[in-house]
Amino acid sequence: MGSPSSLFLVILAFSFFLVSSTTSFSSQERFTRCLQAKSRNQIPFPTSFYTPNNASFTSVLESTAQNLRYLLPSMPKPEFIFTPLEDSHVQVAVICAKILKIHMRVRSGGHDYEGLSYVSLIEKPFMVLDLSKLRAIHVDIARNTAWIQAGATIGEVYYRISEKSQVHGFPAGLCTSLGIGGHITGGAYGSMMRKFGLGADNVIDARIVDANGKILDRSTMGEDLFWAIRGGGGGSFGIILWWQIKLVKVPPTVTVFTVTKTLEQNANQILHKWQQVAPNIDHNLFLRVLIQVTNSSVAGKRTVSTSYNSLFLGRANKLLQVMKKNFPELGLSKTDCLEMSWIKSVLYIAGYPNNTPPKILLQGKSTSKAYFKAKSDFARQVIPEAALNSLWKVFLEEDGPLMIWNPYGGMMSKIPESATPFPHRNGTLFKIQYVTGWLDGEKSMEKHMNWIDRFYYSMKHHVSSFPREAYVNYRDLDLGTNQFYKTSFLRSSLWGYKYFKDNYIRLANVKSKVDPNNFFRHEQSIPPFPI
């Protein structure tokens, strides 16, 4: 037997070998080796694993990303992208990322406004776990339910439901390329929410991968975590694999219309009346307003247009009666109304041309991309008619701004604010989304970003306060961000109370139980509650 000193040298040399052999591999190489070792089923790496050395890396990274601001060359790029093909692949990906201390971002659809599912501004290097190949949909009309994988789009869900039944639907997003995984984690509002509530209100089960790499369903995750994932925002509690949703009954014939009024056509008076009517009208009617800048009837001048875009769960004759009694100022006529099936109304509300075949919903991802910035507000009082002109003065300063006012009331006022993390219910008249977009990249970015800040500031006296509420699925990093490698409860409360109000504390408590070491984190993730 050798001397203690010689034994120490052998151990030291062996330790050095372990360290050097580990560090000689890149993170993606160590990750793939870990996946191979821990996966029960073989993973086809050539079609599931992408690094910047792959010719298809950029196309995969950009495939579902909507906001070109986060695809600029100056933005951080993931070290690699992994696209799992089954639930167990997601499970081992979490286990390996945790072992190897690799920061993970998870993408189901890529619609997140601030690119948090495919860009990390606070931690580098990082990887992207892209769920786009997990898109199975199993519809069970007999039980009024469906199981949906996280990578499916809401348009695919709508289409698969309509394949089985023309009188069933699901109350979720208006934009059909939304990934269902992330969509429901923020609540999922849509054109049937006044009748049936949010998508999150109609979820009955889920399967997720937690921070320990375990696959849990509602019974094994417990009601606290099940509550948190239905509206508490994505990227904080685990990775959604499947949602089980409850289908709702829709009429065989529904009615849609779009009526536009400009300032020269009494738009201010009509919009003022809409604020009083839309949240209180028949709950079968969803009547939103799209507000834009357009050319005026006066040559060389611009004006504000307000387009009333609607879905009514019923026939045109009944809709006309409702409108004549409650909102005659709009002047809706029979010729404005289009009767159609519910699935065709999905296409209409999403902006597809008339006569577009519903099968287009199976194309999955959106083909439209732009540089844009968005913000949100919730109105709890009517904005005075006299105040509108001062708002339009700032609105008209921008090249192509868009505001969307979505009415609440109906079922949204009947569900308690604590029922899910989404709190913007009782007393909310309508939600406002502000968007400005441009196509010349960084050249005019500062101008547009400054404008939306000014317009948002100009609205502060007309919307909710203490807190000034915001919608978590319209992420807005201007509200604040976590610091590098840190998720502070106090700092996170800057945006946490805006997104979740009093539900924020319960979310932090759930986080403490299910992910105390904060494996799932991003710029605006929920922190563990401080002990």
C-alpha cells in the first residue's frame, strides 16, 4: 500500500481527470449525453436537436416567434434547441438541465410579446425546449372533453372539435396560431368569454413536468398547483404537457358583423355609449372595438376609426332585436350581419377572408411577423366623451397604432377573482390592448417605443389604479424585471400585483412548495415566497 501522500496525488489526478473530461464537452454535448443515458426511448437527435452549427437552427428558432424585436442580431440566442417528441423526452430534459445547471426556456407557441420563451435577457447561456412537435388532440364528444398536447395551436383545437361536432366549441383565443400550452397558463380570453368564461375556467385536468422531473396530473399535483397553472403565467411552476378541457355547446348558426365609424361619423358618441352597453348586454354577444388611424374624408388628413367587431351566439334576427333595444346608436342593419357556423366565425374573428376553408387552421403557425410593442390596461369606469379627443390627439401622432377594447361582464363577472390566478373580473368594464408596429427594425424603434410610453401615460387617469392592472399574456417588461440570477419577491411584486392582484401572494406560496430552488424562472417569473 502506498503512502498517504502518494494516495492523495492519485485522488487529485483522478479528480482533475473528471473535471477536465467534463469541461472538455460543451453544454449541448453534455446535455445530449445525459439525455441518451436517462431516456427510456431513443431520441432522434438529427431531427430533435439544433445548434447554431445546424443549417436549420435559425429557421427553427424563428419558426413561431412573432415579435421581430427579439430576433435582431443583437438579441441573445439559445445555445441549442431541443424539440421533444414525447412526454418522457420533456421529463428527461428537465432532469438533465437541472443536473447540468443549464438555464431552460420553454416554448409552446411563441406568441409571448416579450419573447421570454426563446430569449433570455438575464441568464446566459440558455437552451430552448420547443414543444411544437407535441400537438396531439383527442376529442371526446360523448364526454364533452378533449385532451390537448401543449404544442397544438388553438386553431387546430377548434378545427378538431368541429370535425366531431358542429355544435361544440371551446372559449379561448381569437388569434388561431396561439400555442395552447402557454395560452391557457395566462387565462385564455376569447369571443365566448362573456358566455362561458376563460379557457382556464374550462380546464378540468392537466399533465405537467415539475421541477423534479416528475409527470403529475391534477390528482398528484394537488389543487394548489392546479389552481396556479390556470392563469398564473407560463414558465414559473412547471412544463405543461397536456390540458384536458371541457367543451361547451354552441348554436348551429351564429352571427358576426363588423361596423366601422370614424370621428366624422360620431365615433366619440358611439364609443362612449359602447362603454356603458357592451359589458351589460346579452351575454351571448361579444362586441369588441378595434381602434386605428385611417385617412379622413378630408383630403390629406387622418382620422380615427372605430370598428365594432362581433360574435353573437344566435341568429341575426335575435341579434338585431338585442342591438335595437340596447345599442341603436351603432345603426346595425340586417345587411351588416353574416350567419354562419361557429367554426367559420372563428375564421371571421381571426381576420381571414370570407369563404376561407376551416382546414387552414391546421397550418398551425402564423405567417405574420413584425417589430412591435404592446401594453394593456383594464377599465373600471367609463371614459368621458369629453376626454376622448385629447386621447386621439396623441393617438394620431403614431404611424399605425392599434387599440383593442374587449368587453367583460356576463360570466366574467360571476366567477370570483380568486377562482383562478386571473383576477380581472368583478367590476371590469373592458380590457384595453395597445399595440404599435413597424417594419424597419432598429431604425425607428426608439420613436415607436417612446410613443407607446406616452400614450400609455396619457391613459392613466382612465383605467384601474392601485394597482394599475395588466394582462399577463401581454407581457410588458417595462413593468419591471427580475435581476440576473435572482427572483426577488419584493422586486417581482412590481408587476406581480398588476398581473394577479391579491392572487400574487398565493402564487408565490405555491411556488415555494413546488419549486423552492427556482428552477423555472425568467424575467417576470413568480418568486418563491420569502420565509
